[in-house]
Amino acid sequence: MALNVVVLEKDPALAQSLAGGLRPHFSVHLAGSHEHFLDNVARSHAQAVVLNLEHWPLCDIERLHQAFPELPIVCTHRIPDEEMWMAALAAGACDVCPAGDINNVLSAILRSTGIAGSAAA
């Protein structure tokens, strides 16, 4: 049974690109709206979330992590740097990847869900 991954991304082209790269491995749910994002995650029974740091502030990552402490949160950004990565990890994310690097996002999800060996091949 495929894991449910919610992609929180406002850019439709990037959302579709991420979804296309993740769908062979996961059941992907796109959520472009900031409104009710916690409800979207709960309703889809997400086992991982991909969230763009350019559209969702660190306080939202903290809220998501507090509401779902076991949920892996992979953040994306056009140009992530070490300071951003450290701040996102402190807020509850498990990794920060370049937004267009689908393989890196996929690897981060696989690592964080513990299925890296079986699905990465």
C-alpha cells in the first residue's frame, strides 16, 4: 500500500513536477492553499509532507510538527542555505531540499519514512 504524501506548494508547475516525480512511489495529494493546511494533512492521512519554505513560514512548520510529531516534513526552497536548513530542522523538519530537485526530495522522504532501501531501487 502506497504511503500518502501531501505536497504543500503554491506554484502549480512546481507542484505538478513534484507530484509527477513522487507518484511512482507514493499516493500524492496536492494542497496549494495555506488555508486549513493542518486539516488537509489530517484528512489525507499523510505519512509525509513536502512543504515550500517560500510560501509557508517556519511557524507553520512548528505548528505542523506539534500537531503531528511523528510526521516527516521535507521542506523545499529555490536556493536553500545552511542557515535556512538549521532553522527548518529546529522547527521540526527532517530535511531541506532544492525545490526543483525531485530525486533529493524523494530520497529525503524515503529516508525519513524508513523505506529507503526498498523503494529507492
